[in-house]
Amino acid sequence: MYLPVWPGNPYPLGAIWDGKGTNFALYSENATNVELCLFDSEDQETRISLTEVTTFVWHGYIPGVAPGQRYGFRVDGPYSPQEGHRFNPNKLLIDPYAKALDGEIGHGEAVFGYDWEHPDEDLSFSELDGAALVPKAVVVDDAFDWGEDQLLRIPEHETVIYEMHVKGLTQLHPDVPEDLRGTYGGLGHPATLAYLQSLGITAVELMPIHHFLSQPGHLVSRGLRNYWGYDSICYLAPYSGYSSGQTPGAQVQEFKEMVKALHAGGIEVILDVVYNHTGEGNHLGPTLSLKGIDNAVYYRLVEDDPRYYMDFTGCGNSLNVCHPQVLKLIMDSLRYWVLEMHVDGFRFDLASALARELYEVDSLAAFFDIIHQDPVLSTVKLIAEPWDVGEGGYQVGKFPLLWSEWNGKYRDTIRDFWRGEDSLLAEFAYRFTGSSDLYEANGRNPHASINFITAHDGFTLNDLVSYNEKYNEANGEDNRDGESHNRSWNCGAEGKTDDPTVLALRNRQRRNFLVTLLLSQGVPMIVSGDELGRSQQGNNNVYCQDNELSWIDWDLQESNGILLDFTRQLIYFRRRHPVLRRRKWFQGQAIYGSGVEDLGWYNPDGAEMTEEQWNVGFAKAIGVFLNGEEILARGSQGERVIDESFMIFFNAHYELIEFSFPDNLQQYQWKLLIDTKEPNFVNTEIFFAGDQAVPVSARSIIVLRRF
């Protein structure tokens, strides 16, 4: 079939339809030939050479090519792995700027650039054509009626994040139509939206939705698949497997409809993005996109042996963020998701890998400098997972302005405190008040700390209090995968039990974790299903479990309804009280002259903590006073913010402890609001006089309001 090819333009990259035809543009420095491959409905391929090259961009304009057209590229050049080049025109390649892909990436020998049977492995050259196993990119029409939709821009200190999986949340939801379960449409469905609104969260953080390698060979051989999606292969395309549509590219419209529905319900959308590596793996991985387009440009290669890849991620490769084109790809992707897809922010997986300009992590790397000055990206929520697996990769507290961080120190400290591990009360106090020791010195505020007890990676909240050991045998790796040091405690019995004493303690511990999390300064993050007591049967690494083990069981709404109600009440309690979500740090002094400081820490006997007591590892009980009349930061219209005041008593000891109020607070009455030995908020009128001792049960929290 003859198609006219006009020179077209080198920018924008990707496939851009202008209403009359489509411009195609692909960046490759070392290629010698680039072919655009168009596929009809019968998968018949038409190859068109792109002969125009401008600043390493191969481009051409095809009149008449319209949305719905499926395409790919074949790129020729040197095949010399020892020099870092892996061009192979037998492999159909995914456009890194594709906005939609049609179908999944298949597993088979034909997607590899080398001959499986050759003794030199990747040094050999494969003659097999990979087109049948590679999804085709789709030309899309970006037009969409957003109406009045815009980014919600909920202030960080008012944010409550709900980390979730698009498929896992609704796959079993009885009130979502079957054809929408596990899809973008299912997440935007009124039944799902009503649940999220009733929970009180302000943002969903979606596990990866960039199109990813779902069927890597090591999982296919075990009858499993990549469920989590941390193997991105196309950074502008929403994963087609979460679409209910039957036409190529339908997922783009569905994703936009989902965002629009969530925004209408007052809920922001944050994407978990994986720009640190791709699903092409190491030198033995498949050739699907960047590896075949220009391996030496897009990946970090070992300097003195470029056959191999630098791997700061544990996934086989690392993107070459030192190269301007790779930075451009990442930035173009991020802007696209904000401007065209209306997402409200990003959580960057293994973000330390993005900061590596050479080998050391540099917090002023080009990536962060570019974002800092970008007029679009500098205004959205930016969350770092502040570590990678390379040397010096643990960077909690070291990211620059504008960034929040998953606070791994918060998780570890709070887990240790409630399991009774020897730890310093000073560490607990820092974490509870926003981790000023990590974030204040470089100009950031408490919301820089994303506080979490659990995340997708690790035990669920239920399993955290039910298992001492991981049980990952279902993953087929002989229980070698997943974290072995979980800081968990089974409360006296491993796994499932009928022992009422153990079950009561587990329930109390779940409430202790939730209360601590939602009353801490910073931004709380809850993992979907924790509010329902969801279990993964001790599996702490369900990355390959696309089944009931990972999906939310909505029957838990009835069996664990008490926990769900408790969580809802906690979230709304936090949202009602600005003293629990301050914009600025505590000062430890009276700001407006009430004579009582904005924050106070006390021993069970009511005396202020001494320097020596802060550093005693065996101490397990502490009280904190939060003064709602001494909030420094003004409201959105400059008004003074005044709240109620609270006393919180924490007892992680194995015996009951009586707490006394400090002398300067004994003139008040105190109303009991929360006692975590009870399954619900306290509904009866229970008061304590200021000179009265307050009994706090073993491993419990009591919250009182000054009256």
C-alpha cells in the first residue's frame, strides 16, 4: 500500500494528529535507519522509511492517518552489545511517546534481540520477527470535554492519602457492574466514589498505571503475572489492561473520565510513577522499546563494559537521567499527565535513582533542578520514595524543597514502639510531630513527611499484628523474596487463631497504629483494605498475585465493620481539628501568651520529660499535650486559627499505667474521646478532673479533650 510521506516536524515527539494527518517523530542518536510500521485491523504491516532527520529526531508526516491507527517502529543500526548498541530491525519497537497501546506484551523468544540458543547469549543476533508479541501503539485524539474540571490543589497539610491498585480495589466490588470491575471506569463508578468519600480520604495514590510488562518470563513459567506494575514500558500510555473498552485507545478517554469523576467527588489523583528503570531488564532482557531505539542513550551502562547495565533499582537497568533526551522524556511525560490527564501529583518510585548523576546520589541533580523551575510540575504534589538499592541510596530527609517523602523512619519507629522493642522516646516524639529533625533545617514543613505504617510493599496492617515471619511460598521463590525484617509482632500466636485474648490484642494494636498515624503531624497514608482488616495470609510481597490474595474482599465491610467505622471516625476527627494537621512546626513555647506552650511532653507522673528520660530505651509510656489555642500559622484568609486542645497518653507497656496531668493543666476538666482498648470512639460522657489519675490499659492510647 502506497502512502505519501511528507517531511513533517521533529517536535512534538510521538504521534500527533492534527485533524488531517499524523506527524511521527522518534529520537535516536545512533540509528542508521528508522521505519514507521503501520498495522491494519488484520495486523498486516506497512513499512515506511523516515528519511528526515533533525537533531537526531527521525520524523515524517502521513496525510490521512487518523486516531485509531496502530503503529510501531523498526530501528536499524549497529548490533554490538560490547559497545552498548543493540539495534535489531527484526524487533517491532514501542514508541516511548505513545499515548495508548493496544494489547499486552507477550512472552516468547521473538521479543529478545539475541538468539536464546546461542552460547554467547546476548552477543548473538536474533532473526526472529517480534511484531506478533508486541502491542501496537495507537494514534489518539486528545480532545475531551473536561467541563469545569481542574486540579483540586488540596493543601498538603489537609491531605489524607489512600494508596490503592486500580484493579484490586474494584475487582470483587459487588456494586460495580461486572464489565467495569478492575478498570478505570470501576474506580470512577458512583459506588466506589461513595465508599472513598465516606472514608474521608482526600487523595488516591494509584499504583503504576503506565503501560507495563505484565508477563515477564520468570513469572509466566510459574503461572503468575506482574500485578503491581513496577515494570513500565511506556510513560505516556495508561495501561490497557485496566480498560473496559473494545476499541484501540479507549483507555485514554476512560482514564480521563475516572479523573473527572474523582475530582467531582473532591478526591485528588496521585500517580505512582517508575522513571528509574523499565521492563526491558538487563542484557538478557527483551528488546521492546528504548533498548532497540538507542540503548546507549536511554540506559546507564557500565562505563568500562557497556554490554552491562548499571542497576540502582534491583530490576536490571537504570534510566540514563544524565542524558538530556532522557530527562526530556521524563519531563514530557509528567507534564502530559498534569496538563492532558489532570492528575494532581506523583509519587516517584525509588526516587534516589533519579538523583544519581554519576554514582553518588546528588540532591541537586539536574532532574530536581528542572522540576523546581518548571511552571507546571513545581505546583503539583511531588512525593519521593527516598531510597534505591545502590550504595548511599537511603536518602530519607535529604530531598530538596517542594518534595515530600515516604518517611521510612516514621514507619520503623512506630512499629518498634508498639511491638515493645527498645527504642528512644525522643525518636517517637520526632516522628509523631512531623520529623522536624529530618525536614525543618532545609526549609520544609511538616507535610514533607508522608507518614505510613504499611504500604503495598510489605505486610498489611492485619498481617503486621498477626505474623512474625513472612509466608511468600505462593510466589514460587521458596520464600526468599520480600523483606525478612518486618518489625512485626503476632501478639502471641502465628497467623490465624481462635484465641480470644490474642484476637483482642491484635484488634487493639490495629487501633493503636491507626490512631498514632492519623494524629501525627505530616501527611498520613493508608493502604487500601487496611481499614477493612484485609489479610494477605502473611505474604509480604504480592507483586505477582493477581488474584483474591491481593484484591479487596468487600465482604469485610460486614465482618470488620467496627474497624471500618473506627477508621472513618479517626479520619474525620483529624480533618476537623487543625491542631492535628499544622502547617508549621511546633515551637515548644507559648505563642499568643496563654501561658501554656503549644506542645508539651510528659512522664506518666505529669512531670515534663527530662533529657535523660528521652534517651532511655526501655521507656514505653509518654503523654503529649497539643494546644489548639497556640497555632502559629494563619488560615487561608489570614485569620487566626484556634482549635480545641488535647492530651494524648501512649502506653506501649504490657501493664496498665496511671497517668497524671501536669500541674499547669490540672485546673481543667478532660473529656474522654478515644480509648483504644475499646473498638469505637467513646460515646458516653466520661470526664476526668485535672487532679485525677487516668488509667491507661496495657498497649493502649487514650485521647482526651480539654473542656
